[in-house]
Amino acid sequence: MADFNRQEMYAQLGISKEVYEYGEAIEQNLKGRFARIDEIAEYNQLKVVKAMQEAKVQEACLLGTTGYGYNDIGRDTLEEVYAHIFHTEDALVRPQITCGTHALALALMSNLRPGDELLSPVGKPYDTLEEVIGIRPSKGSLAEYGITYKQVDLLSDGGFDYDGIRASINDKTKLVTIQRSKGYQTRPTLSVERIGELISFIKGIKPSIICMVDNCYGEFVETIEPSDVGADMVVGSLIKNPGGGLAPIGGYIVGKKECVENAAYRLTSPGLGKEVGASLGILTQFYQGLFMAPTVTASALKGAIFAANLYERFGFGVLPNGSEDRFDIIQSITFGKPEGVIAFCEGVQSAAPVDSFVTPEPWDMPGYDSQVIMAAGAFVSGSSIELSADGPIAPPYAVYFQGGLTYPHARFGILKTVQYMLDKGLITKQQLL
């Protein structure tokens, strides 16, 4: 076998000797953690295969339908697979669900009625949900339909304010939304175990409350999901973890049969529900993406841990830190000034397989109340299981890094961000020693 020089290949892609060696030194200390991630991925891979076998996935399931989509065996079997994986009564997995925000809005709007109240016991939800709820006025929001909203912020140490939650639950409280990931906040991501503790507390006060978990960025990070600890609905996007980088669109809602049926009737039409909705020839990507999802998620996790350890050494605030357990694929890094956020995103974009020559710039993105910069040279537009980074251009000037279909690509992208930070004078060569 011919010799090859890995460092020379990195050099051809713009990584200096100092940055390369800094990354090498950091990675040597992460092999034990990476091995544990691989063990979890193996367990979850077997879980997916088991679900596919139990649902009797067959070649006919990979074919699509058009028109009304009646009797779509592939679509219906895929939903059975999701129900098996999440251990739920039912599932709705559709290309007609356009994104994670749409899936969440669908779950909320179909299970809340005028006069009901929605409660968030984990503080402010992700920015794009503010307009869905009506925190920021928007056409068609829950507020316009007479659905009220309360939130209880987390305590300063990241714990749940149990007294505040108890005081906020009343006769009108119909549904509780629990966001697993941090969004554009600097709070810890919630483990499945902690989510279970919160659900148990809420159900102990009012058993009829529907507990919905926004599971975006969290699927397959652990060996259990929120539905295993009492969640009535679990909601996510297929262009994040469960799509494995292959799903070109779509979202899912899994949970109690009544909750999922309500969502199906809202997605299509009363009287039609899950019976319609053609799969349009993309079921192979949905199935194969789900099959790949555990190992793709593992690659993204390794990249997040690598990034945390590199940037922690520079003295930047990182959440989670370099040694903490992981409950989603997102790594936040706080720079304290916009130049750091912009340089990091430029580095990620320059490492992309698609549009690597493009320079990302902050812009007024729909659904956000400040300018946002996004870097994602992805095969699927906006896919955040692929190597990507984004952040609002607002204090504390933090960037949110996620994704990487393979660890080698995630590693390269992170080293590129360090190179950009070095070239722009935001870190020094001395800090690489």
C-alpha cells in the first residue's frame, strides 16, 4: 500500500501546520469518549434494524405514490417503524411536514383549542416558535385563536423551578411544551432522564396534561427517547438527526394515538387524516436515512466534542464544556463579539462540499427578531445534521455548531474555523501551543 501524508492533504485545504498539530493533540485525549459514542450508535443501529424487521419493511415500501396517496404501503410502514423505535402508539412521518417548526406548530395547533393554555416549564422556546405561539404577534398564531401562554424560566443553575411550575398549572393548562435542546440560549440541553423527571412532576399535579417534547437535535444521542419516559408527543425534523442526511424534507410526530390523529387531521383535512398524502418517490431516502441516522448522529457528536475541547482551551465559553455528557448534537461557543461568530461561520462554509466559495453574511431571516448568520454548504438545503453553524448577531455573540455526516468532515470543518480565527487575529499562534 502506498504511503500517504494526511497533514499534506490538510495543508492543500488551507490548514496550517500549527492548527493541524493543535487538533491532533486535542484528539488524542478523546478516543475513550469516542469509543463510548460508537457503542451507543451500535445499540441504536440495532434498534432501528429491529424496528424495520418488526414492521416487515419490503422492497415495495421503497416505491412512491402520487395523487391522493391512498394505500401507500411504504408511507404507512415507515410510520409503523417510527412507532416501534419510539415505543409509541402511533406516528405521523410525512414529506408534507416542511420543517421542525412546522411539525411543532402542527402538534400544538391540532391538540389545543380556544380557551386552552400552553405552558413552557423550561423558559423561552426557540425563536421561530415565538410567532407560532404569539409571543411575537403573527398571523395565524395560537394567540389569535384564543390560546393563552405561560412560561416558567429555569433557575440560575439550570434546574427546574418546581414551585413556579406548580403555581402556573391551572384548569386551563392543556399542553406542556418541553424543548430538549438549548436553541439560541446558553442553558444546558435536557437529558431524557431529566425530561422524564419533569413529566412525572407535571403529571403528578394534573395527569390529563399533554406533555410534548421538541426532540430536534436529540434523536439517537442516547439509547432512549422522551417517549420512553412519559412524553405524550415527541416531535422533530427529518433534515436533522433521524433523516441521516438523506431525507430531503419532512418531519415526524410520534406519541399517543389521539394526539397523532389530531395532527394528521390538521395536516390534511378532517375526515381524511393519515389516509391521504402521497410519498412522491422519496421513501428510499426516508428509510435509508433513518437506517444511517445512528452512525451519522455519532459523527456529529464527535465533532461537537472535538470543537468544545479546542475552543475551551482558547478560553471561550463553551456549552456543554469539553468533558460534560452530551444530550444533543449542538455545541455553543460564546465569543463576546460579532467578529468571532462571523469568522467561525466563514470557516464552516469554507469546509463545505457545496458552496465552499460562498461567504456567509448576517441577514434578516424570517422567524427571528435579530440578524442571523448561517453557514451550511449542504446537499439538502438547510440541513443541520450536515456540517453547519449559525447564530444571532446579538449579545452574548454565541455561535451554534452542529452536524457532520462523517466525523472526518466535522473534524476538517472545525479546524477550518480555527484557521479563520487565527488568520483574522481572533486567536494567536501562542494559544495553539
